[in-house]
Amino acid sequence: MVIIGSGPAGLTAAIYTARADLHPLVLEGEPSSTSDQPGGQLMLTTDVENYPGFPDGVMGPALMQHFRAQALRFGAKIDTVRASRVELSGPPYGIWVGDPDTPEPTHRAETIIVSTGAQSIMLGLARELEFMGHGLSTCATCDGFFFRDQHIAVVGGGDSAMEEATFLSRFARKITVVHRRNELRASKIMQARALANDKIEFCWDTVVDSYIGSSRLEGLGIRNVKTGRESQLDVTGCFIAIGHTPNTSLFKGQLEMKENGYLITEANSTRTGVEGVFACGDVQDDYYRQAVTAAGSGCMAAIDAERYLEQRARPATGP
Ligand code: NAP
């Protein structure tokens, strides 16, 4: 069994399958500057207060360290490598690490659990990673609580931005939505809700050029794209809501995907269209996107994979 990806979904699948003596190999990814790295998106956060079981909260990276240690304790093997190619015309299925053009795969697996996650699209500005969890966030549900009575910015003009801004208005003193055009992409109902909210104001035709601050975010360098006028927006928090992208390029043409690139799984299951290949966590969830829902679906994938292997091992019985 090979598990590709090591966020809450992948490592939960590893804990369960290791305890079921299935000897999972986890390809955890390689360190990078995005959430597409070992441990996933929680590696880019600081305090996590909504993960059950931690009444005093836990730091995102520490939480992932606990997941990893728990998987290792039951015998999961974890390699700090990135899968470069998969061949799903099995079983067994082929998984390559390193040069994808070598004829033989690095690993052959009877079953694969895909938990490669998703990442928030970021602005790509200098110091972005440094400020993540220190004023900069991509998840209002996760971090909104920390910005009580503060002035914060939300970047974007789609449904996510409107949803984040509206949600944040419960905590924040004031929210400024920074949008690069003078028209929102969001659905009419979400627009109407945000536009009617007294705490939300809009900074139209404006882009963020820089993050300002020493150790925490203290402001944004912004520019009006029509007039070219540059100014500083004094905010202590900024939520980037310009979309998410699932890490599914490895599976293009082999696993069924929605139009937005997320993997399709059967309802109430983690089964993909390829027998023996299961998907869990954010790679197949463009709706809930929470660590705890990812972990839950990792558990589902482990049980689905276990039952699949059991069925395959059972000798066929006659009519
Ligand atoms: P989206 O619809 O693609 O909107 C992205 C927004 O970010 C757009 O306003 C876009 O500006 C802006 N943007 C993109 N790249 C940017 C950049 N580099 N710099 C500045 N601004 C940038 O993404 P989304 O809001 O995450 O929504 C994704 C999908 O999920 C949509 O289908 C949406 O309807 C759905 N969704 C639904 C709900 C809900 O119904 N409750 C909630 C959230 C999301 P432009 O407009 O200028 O392109």
C-alpha cells in the first residue's frame, strides 16, 4: 500500500493501515515554500484552536508532528520524497520517484491512497511565507477568531472572498476587501450580503504590491491600477481568498476530476473510478477543507483500502 501525501488525510490513513498490518509506505513529499509539502497546509499555520482534542490549541506544525509520530509508532514507513509519476493501469500500480522517464517504477502497489491535498493560490509577493500565520492567512474559519476588534483585509472578489469577509465581520472591527477590478465575480446573493454589511468596505481596482511589518503583518502596500496611486492600508490581518488549486497534476488523464481539477470520489466513499485507488482529504474536497474533515476522510480511505485488499485476497467462490 502506498499513500501519496502526508497532511491530516494521508497520515490518518497511515495510522489506520499501519495498525491493520498493511505496512503502508507514505511518500510524504519534499520541503517547499507552499502547502504542497510534507504535512500539508497546517505547516503554514500557527495556532490551531478548532482541532478536537486540544483544548488549549496546538501549533499547526506540532499537530502534524504528532500525526507523523503516531503513524511511525505503528510501523508506517515514511519517505521524504515526491511522487513524480503514477501508472494506474494495474493492479499492481506503478509509482515513480525522481526521474519519471525511467522505464521501471520505483514502487509497485496493490492499492494507492491519494492524499496530495490542495493549496491556496497566493499572491506570490516577497515575505509571503514569513507572514503566514503571523497576520496573513488563507482560512477565515480557522483564524478569524484571532482578529477580534481589528482592521483586516480580504483580497479577492469571488464567492470565497465574500464568504470570508462576511464571516470575519463577526470578529473584526472593520474589513477592507481589496479587489483588482470594480466589479465582483461573486454570486449576486453573496455580493449583496457583503455589500450590505456595515463593517465591510471595498477598495476597488486595487492590487496588493507588498506586505509590510517586522515580525507580524502591520500593513499592505496597495496600488490603484487605474490611477497608479500607491498607498498603505493599515491592517493587522490579511486573508487571501483568490482561489484554491488541488494537487492533482500527477493524476491527469488517469483519475476522474471535476472541472476545477478536484478528484471525484463515489458518494459516501473514498473510491475513485480506478479500482484499488482511493482519494481522501482536500484533493477531493473543495467544500469543507478542514483538517478534521481531511483526517476523517483519511480514516475512510484506510478502511476502504483494507476491505478492498481483503476482498482481493479472498479466494473466488463458485456459484
Ligand atoms: P474565484 O471564483 O476564481 O474568484 C477568485 C477571485 O480572486 C476573483 O475575483 C479574481 O479576480 C481574484 N483573483 C484571482 N487571482 C488574483 C490575483 N493574482 N490577484 C488579485 N486577485 C485575484 O475563486 P473562489 O472565490 O475561491 O471560488 C471558487 C469556486 O468556489 C467558485 O465556483 C465559487 O462560486 C465557489 N464557492 C462557493 C461558495 C459558496 O457558494 N458558499 C463559497 C466559496 C466558493 P477577477 O474577478 O478579476 O478574476
